[in-house]
Amino acid sequence: MKNWKTSDFFYNLPPELIAQKPLRPRDHSRLLVLDKKTGFIRHQHFYDIVDHLNPGDLLVLNNSKVFPARLIGKKEATQGRVEVFLHKKEARDIWECLIGGRVKVGLIIILSPRLKAEIIKDNNDGTWQLKFNLSDNKFFTEINKIGQVPLPPYIKRSKQLASDKNNYQTVFADNHKFCFPLSSGLVLNT
């Protein structure tokens, strides 16, 4: 078995070839088809995928629902900007989060007129524990109003569009299975 290195996965992808908005309809997106025997590459469309599936093949569908886990808030004391990225639910009202901005334990972050969070612990691994003033359905209702979908880092624009919540959601999304995208590009399913 080969010992893989990160560099084995580097390839040239010119920025001008990276779509900054989804194609409509979705199944008209590009599909790269590699012939394993010859190494020949064909460029097709995703709707052509059925031409490459055979009886007995396994097709894995991601039914995780992308969660609007990116929150922009202000420090209560100074009004300085803070970005909170919900990472993992620890308890009813406590979440492990990534935070952008200078913060410390005890800091109160105002995320909306209804939602506040207090930093209660530095996990010393780049994450922090935050205690929110809302929990359960009230918390999720507010997050769905104010939260942003964490866009992939290759999407280069200054602000989100209202359509992002639908555009970056899989068509197979299950409302009972949430996916919290991590900064590394991996996802955590709950």
C-alpha cells in the first residue's frame, strides 16, 4: 500500500476555472470521467453519471444538511467584531466553537437582539466553549435567521447571498441530520 503525502493531491487549478456561483440546473455541472485502464480523461456533465454506473456499483449520497454555523457578532464591552463558528454541541446551551477575533474567557458576544454568548473556557486547541442564552428550538430558530452557511474557501466574495442557504445544500439533505463544516474542509455529522 502506498504511503500518501499531501503533495500527492496537489494539482494546478486556475482560479478562473473555479465557479463562484452554482450552475442552473444543478445537474449541468461538469463531470470529469477518468478511464482507469487508459488514463484518458473526458469532460462531461453530471447528468451523464448514469452512463458510468453498472449493476452492483455503489453510489454514496450525502444527506447531511448544511447548518448556518457562521455567526457574526460584537463584543458587548467594546463593540469589536467577532466571528463565531459553531463546531460541536456539548450540552443544551454550550457549544465548542472556533472564534475569529481577540477574545478571552468571560467575554460576552452579542450575536443578535435575542442571542448572546459568553466564552466560558479556552480549550487550548484553537476552540472555545461558549454558553448561549438560548437553547433547543429557540436557539436553532435564531441561528437559522442570523447564521451564515460557511462557504468553501475558494468562493471569493465579500458577503453571502440570500440564495447561499439553498445553493450550498445537497438536494438529498435530511432535516434531521446536520453537518457542521470544519475549517479544514472536513465535515462533522451529528
